[in-house]
Amino acid sequence: MEQKTPVQVEKELQALLDKHRLSDKLSVGQIKQWILSERNEESDSPVSASNAFQKRCMKYFSRVKSHDEFFVVTQALINAWNYFPHQSLGGKSPWQMVQKEMNKHPELKRKSRSHEMPVVVVGGHTMKWKEYEAMLREMERVQAPFKHWIEHETLPEYRRHLSSKVAERIAKKHIYVAELFFDRVLHVGFVTLDTIRPDFIQKEFPRWWQTHVMMSSLTEKEVLSSLKNLFLFIGSLHNNDIGRFGF
């Protein structure tokens, strides 16, 4: 984490608001208040809370199209989250809490400077980085047929189907949902269509969307509706019963 001061973060945020002509719609004070009183009803995870905050702010930057500028905005919001106080942390910022722990445990500083390979926790199990890399390579090998089916059969056919049935704007929305759904499916580790759990489709992915897809305003209900559209297509294309997926 690059060290900054709250004053620097405030100035960078204000410059960003001025640059995008948002000062009359959003203020640094408002952003600080959101962070101070942050609530995360979906999960106790700090990552989910941070993502929910970023998504709330990113709605004001909906005109940003450049990937470079998107990164600048995202980094400014991450800095705000890290350097501004949180009520849930007793009025301290995450950066202050990290420094407090570092001062209490000097060995953490030494570890952070060491060249030891990091460890990774996966599914509650700790493994060395090399073991984790080996696991990922094996997963990629096992998922290869499924990934080919997604990228070279299902998504291209789905695009053609949508282009002949609905308006371009609606087709883009459904394709976006389908692409991110399959990206997430592969990331989580499913190896075939049949191994995808109904709860992942019906609950987990629509909920994940709300805190991770920053530039989307789709609700859980709308995401699930789009997934139903995708699975109806898959069912018709391959003569599959989609009832087992919860539809």
C-alpha cells in the first residue's frame, strides 16, 4: 500500500470531481460520510463492503470510457476507503489500523520485507504458492473442454440468437451478463455445465454482481432474469432440461 496522507487523498478526490464536473453532484465530504457510516448488509467481508462503496461512487462516473481513466478513478476511491475513518473501526482508517498492528508486532515488518514465497488460503486450506500455481494449471487443463464449449460454441451462438431476436441494446446487456457469468463460473472452478450448483446461479452470482460489477445498475432480479434467458437458450440449443438449475 503506497503511503499517503488523508489531505493528499482529499485533494486527489477533489481534483477528480472537478475534472469530471461532478462537484455539484458529489462532494469529498459526502464520500467521507459514506465511508464513515459504511454498512454491508450482504456480507461481513471487508472486500464486499469496499466493493459496494466503490460501486455506489462509480455511478457518478458512468461517462468514463477510457480504461486508464477508469483505473485512476478506482484507485482514488480505494485510497479514500483506506485513508478515511470508518465508524466500524472506532473512527480509525484501515491504514491507521495496519500501522498500529505493525508497531505492535515488528516481526510483521520483517516478514513483509522478506523474500519468502507467500502462502495462499483456498477453501480453508493453506498451501504454498507453488502448490497453488500447480493447482491452477491442473484446473485449467481439466476446464479446457468446458472453456472451449463456452467460448467457441455457446457464446457465439447466443450472440447470433440475440441479434436476430432483440434490439442491440438489450442483446448487449444479455451478452455482458453471460460473459461475466461464465468468467465467474471458471474462476470458481466448475468444470462442466452440469457441475454448476443451482444456488450459484439463483443466489450467489446475482448477489456477487451487486458488489463486483461496478458500472452496472442491474438488480439481482434483473441479473437472474438474464441468466434465465441464457439457460433457456442453452436448453433449446442442446435439448437440455434446465429445471435442475432452478428455472
